[in-house]
Amino acid sequence: MQEAATESAALQEAQPTAPKPKDVRPASPSSEEQVNLLDEVREYAINYTRNLPDFICLEQTRRYVDPDGREAWRLEDVLTARLSYFDQKEDYKLVSQNGRAATDVSYAAVGGAFSMGDFGTDMRSIFDPASHATFAWKTWATLRGRRMLVFSYRVPLEFSKYTLAYEGERKGDVQRIKVGYRGWVFVDQELKRVMRITQEPLNIPPSFPIVQAEETLDYDFTKIGDREFFLPLEASLKMHSRGGVWTKNVKEFRLYRKFSADAAIKFDGQEPPPNDTTKEQPPQQQPQ
């Protein structure tokens, strides 16, 4: 019996193991396919805002600070705004800050780092022929379970509309510069739509207070009424100042609704929790 068991074990060991499945990526698109794809995406990007419905949504921004660049992010505050999109124009109304109602305060008056233009402006600027952007095929990727074609791009300074703004310690003391920029565009292989955009400004002057900035904007399908539309899902902005401090904003867009004169978004005065992808702690009380 022992010999039979030993022989059986030896036979099992001798059996060849099945090869591990490989992630076989499609072949790189040909030059002609790349040109045709980019032309199709450009047409979509330029006309994107024209096909959006009038809507309102909740924009929640969590703002962080990292004093020494070690990825030790400290949550500074949470801004909640009512964003309305009507007649292809965005309008922001601050609703609360750290759960406390905000009245008669403009969204920009809060100060600190913030960004706008998520509803098509960035995408249109990249693909607008007037920007003279150059594109280059890079790789395949998977984003939220879908296959993506990834292109790098670069917009030269002389044709750029990308601006950086920095507000000093004095209220209203704002410095602005225009820069060229580069980044990545993730295009859904099946839908031929932009699912993610990254942006990085180039050649920032040494005299400017911001050394580096990075932006990422994600799009996905969202239901408004009885239809689905392709809308911003989340946006992030990281900036590094010459003093060594890093700041990070993470914006989430929620509770999309059809726009009307009396449309309202209610959340009982409580800040909605972040998505599962973010695990931040609530704002900490700062020393007085």
C-alpha cells in the first residue's frame, strides 16, 4: 500500500502544470488607425458640451495639505457646492464648508487652491485644432474594467489656454501665468470616448510660487432622469509650492438632477461620505 501511494504521488508530480493565463493585449493600432481614432475623438470632444442636458449636481471638494511631500496628507476642509449647468455655462454656489451652512459666500472667496472647467472645457481645449496639440500612441490600459487606448499629448505655450493662478497672503493678491502643458488621454476602445484626462503644466517660470501641478479628470456614465449621459465622475488637483508644501484637491460629482428653476439637492445638512476609493478622515481641528 505504501509503495502504491508513493507511485501515485510520483505520477501526480510528473504531470505538467497548466500554464498561467497571460494578459494578451491587442496589437498596437496602425498609424492610419490612430489618425482615424483621434479624428473621431476630436469630433466628439469639440461637440461634447453641446450634447449635455441642463442639470444640477453636488460638487464636493476635499482639500488636503502635505507640509513636507511625504504623502502624509492632512484633510484641511470639505467644500460642498451646488453646481448648475444651464445653456452650456457652469455656475457654482457654495452650500457648506465642513458641514456648516455657507450663505452669501462665493465659491472662489473661500481662498486656497481650486479648479473649474471640468464639464468639457479641458477636453475641448486639448482637441481643438487651434491648440495645435501633438499626440503619440503609448499603450493599452484597463480603466474601471474597460479596455483603453492611451495617447500622450502636448500643447505648446503659444497656443495654450492653460493658466495657473496663485493667491498670496493678501486677499485679492493673485498672480496668473499662461503655460504650455502635456498629459495623457485614455480613450475607451469600444465607445471611442475620453474616459480620463491628465494635465501637467510645463516651463513654469522660476519666479512663480507654484513649482509643479498635476490634474486628473475621470468621466463615466451617469443617469439624469430616464437617460444616461457621459459626465465627470471625479477630479483631482495636486500642486507643489516653492515653500515645499503640497496641496491636493479631490472633487466628486454627485446627485445629478435635471435643471429647473426650483430644482434642489438636499442632503439634510450632512456632508455625504467619500466614495469607496477614498478613505479620508474628517477635518481636524486646527490650533487656535
